[in-house]
Amino acid sequence: MRPISTGGRRKRKAASIANRPRKTQSELPQGDRQFVMALARGLEILSCFRNAKMDISGTEFAAMTGLPQPTVWRLCHTMMQLGYLIPSNGDRMRPGIPLLRLGRAALASIPIAAKAHDRMNALADKFRAAVGLAARDGARMVFVQQCLSEAQLLMNLKVGSRLRLATSGVGWGLLAGFEKAEREKLIAEFVASDSRWPKVEAAFRNEMAAYAERGYILNIGAFHQGYNTIAVPIMGPDGKPAFGLSCAGAAVTHTASFLRREVAPELLKVAASLEKDLQDEARGRAPRRKQDQRV
Amino acid sequence: MKGMNKVAAHSGSGEDKRASRSPRRSNTENGEAADGAKDRQFVTALARGLRILGCFSSTHPELSGTEISTMLGLPQPTVWRLCRTMMKLGYLVADGEDRLRPALPALRLGYTVLSGMTIGELARPHLQELAEEIGGAAGLAVRDGAEMRFIERCESDSQLLMSLRVGSRVPIATSALGWAYLAGLPDDQREALIEEVKPEPKIWKKAEPQLRSTLKSFERDGFILNDGVLHPGYVTVAAPVIGNDGLPVFAVNCGAAISVVKPGVLKTKIGPHLCDLAALLESVVSFADPKMLDIR
């Protein structure tokens, strides 16, 4: 057992916690008695690692989640026993290997992420750029594939990194693929929490209009000065945008006209080939399912 | 040592491929019961939810509730309740046919941190734990020609250690690490490699019988035990880390001066813990991401 806080008061803490399981019960959300609060809280603690923060202390977890320290301690203790948290640097913890496997399993259910790698990598090399493929998770875009060239100035985004839907180039790329009404609905739903939105709204509207004519969106320093992005939606077999595909680089080298003239045609080619893959995938899945059922 | 339970708890799935050659023991089944009984701080509902998540892997990206309850030996209603909670939180999604799979938010649970690490960095805290448990050193090595080269090595604060560090090499033919690598190979490839790396007859005459008998006990134990044969006064256990193609990718070892190791613990505790670590690392290499396997 590894203490998260200093060990002196641990016994007393332990005693008080042991008497408390009922409290968790009473905190269950009304109307859903099936909801397992202890599990939800444990996962909330694990999700504190989302900003690629390497290790977090028990006190920090408590501050980040708003949970009482003794609760955090018990949950962390359990997750350390199971290897989901690993002690590092004294009283700090980092995520353990089982989470890596879980993340990979999540990616394995998106086969296009692996399939797209070589094509995206070729783009990244050719244009000395950062090429990313991202899917929407609520108000965020989550990168499922990312290829970087060896250029100097690149956003440090890894697979699993998240950007805001309404204020990221790749989010704009996805949004551009929706019918206007549906897009407005998404915007209305998700911009409220996004403080950067008012500043970029005008540029967003321009780009959505321009998308109708040229088939891609540009983002010229709107979110990060000196950093430009071109992005397109990847349409799924259901006719809705399934992913955003973006290509970005330093404004000095990746000027608007460079993105338009050089990058756009290639990016659109990759997008079209990925859309075809998605369609093939959907067609391939139907018969296999039937087989499964028979077995 | 309690900490290695955590490794055992997750070594259950996805290791079918090795079953034929190395019978790795795992305390998966009794892990939870033991934890729960001894440890009043242990939150069983959380542990069970995490065990459910742990069932998913690259080999099992999709599972039904029934499959999960069979894998874990938990009642279906319990599994259902926990899965429902995770679906509500977005970590699991179900398709039309009751198949569950982890969804994008699963990447939020530390994946971005872990995905940037090399296998050596991922193994380090576990190697450190083993080094301290045995009171010596533990390491991760890759084959490099006729030798095994350390890509990670951790030491306890013990005074008596072999003088090895990251980058050091030991011969395949006469080291526990090398023997573990050999043990992980299919028979024909093993014999071919032995032919290739065997040292001059004077040394080999002594070493070979040891290797042969150790390979036999590997069949039973899942790890190589070297009881001071290769280096008098120093004991080592080692195990191969098998990749997706069924061939060894790495070997892990840990060792200490005979004088500090309690008799019997190598076989009953440290060996099995080392196997658990090998299985955990296998879950990393089974989805070979070349960047992660970057071994300099």
C-alpha cells in the first residue's frame, strides 16, 4: 500500500472511510439507481491525464475533480493495486500500461485510423507539415491519427489529443461537411463553453461559405498566430462527416496561397481515397455480421 | 509484495499465443477476492469496472456482456450495471447487436501520456519494483546479434550488483536473458540460433547441459531460473516477451547476490512476478507501434 499523503494520519482516515460506503449510495443521481458512482469517480480521476500531464499527485487529483481527499485516496489506492495508476516521483502517479491497451482497443474499432497513416505521412513529408485525422467526441475533436514531418514549428498533438470543435482547424473541417442547419445546431450546442468563439466567429462564417465553392476550409492564424491550417471533412457512408482531416504548418512557410495551390489538391485526393475506404469498410462489414450470427 | 498483483490482474487476456510454450501463472482469478478480503480500502465496484475495461484489447476490440461475464467470472447483472455506467459516461459504446467496444473517450484516460513513451520507459517502474523486491537489479533487453543488449535497467540500493547498465551486452549462449530469449523461440529456430551463438567448446561443454535442463523447467515455470551457474554467487530469473507473431521481442530479467535472496522466493514469488511483467509488456508490443518499440 502506498500512501498518497503523509502516512501519519492514515489509520484514522482509513477508519472513517470504511464507514462511508453508504454515503456514495445516497449521492447516486436520482432516477438512475443502476449508476455505479465509485466507478464513475475512478474514471474521472483517470481522465485528469487528458492534457498529457505526465504525473499527478493525490492532492492535485482532489483539486481537479472536486472530490474529497480521502475518497481520492481510496480510489487511487484501488487503481494502483490494479496497475491503472503507477507511483512516480514520490507521491505522484502516472497512468499504467492497461490504459495504453484500452486506448489501442478504442483505436482498433476505427480501422481507418491505421489505414490512413501512410497517406497522411506522405502528405506530412511532402509539405513539411502536421497532418491530423480527428473524430468528434461531444464538443471536442479527438485525433485518431497524426503524422508529423520534421519541420520545426508544429503543434504538439498526439493521437488522443483533443481540440475544441468550434475553435480548431480540424473541427472547422468537420463542421464544413454538415448541412447548414445541422452545423448551426452543433455550433449552438457547443460554443457556449468556448471563450475563443466570439473572436473567430466571423472568420468561421467566411470559411463555411468558401467551403461551398472550393471544398476545403482555411484557417489563417485564427487560433494561433503564425500557424495556418487547411482542413476538409471526410464524409462517412451515411453522407455525414465522420472525420476532419487537417494539414498545418508555420504561417511563414505555409502561406494561404501555398495551402490553396499546393496542398489543397493533394489533401482533397487523400480525403476522397479515405471516403472510399470508409464505404468499402461499411460494405465489408454487413456480410461479415451475418456470418457471425450464423456461427 | 503486493504491487505486482496489479500486473497479474491484467495479464489475463490476449496471451493465448504463448500458452503453448510458456505456461505463465496468473493470479487473475483470486486477485480480486484476495484484495477485497485483506484490504478495506479497496473499492470493489471500481476494480470490477476497470477489469471490464481490461478485457478489451487489440485482440478483443469488441465483446458482449455475456463474454465479459465469462471472462471475469462475474454475474451478468453486475457486469451489465457496470457496463451501463461506462456507456453513460461514454467510455463504452454498444452497436445494435449487444457488442460493446471502448470509444474515443477511452483515449482520455492517459493514452496521450503513455503513447509517447518507449517500451523502456513503460517498463521502468515495474523493473524498479522487481529490483527492489529481489534486492538486486532488473532489466529489459533486446537481441543484438549473438548478444542481448539492455535497453532498460533498474537497480535497488543493494551493494552487490552485476556491473551492467543500459547499452551493456551479455552473450545469448551464457546468460539467463539469452536463455529466456531462446526459450521463447520455436524449437527449430532455437536450435538454429544455438548453433550460431555457441561459444568455444570448453565453455559450451559446461553451459549446454545447464541450458538444456533450464529449457525443460521453463516449460513448466514460464521463466528461466539461473541459480548461480553462470556467475557464482549471483542468481537470476528471466523471461521472454513474445510479440504478435509468436516470436520473442525482448527478454526481462532480475537478479541479485545469492546472499541476499531468501531461498525459495525466486521460484514462488519473483519468477511469477517476472512472468506477469512479461505478460504486461506483451500487451504493449502486441500492437507494435514502431515508435514505442524504438529501442535506440
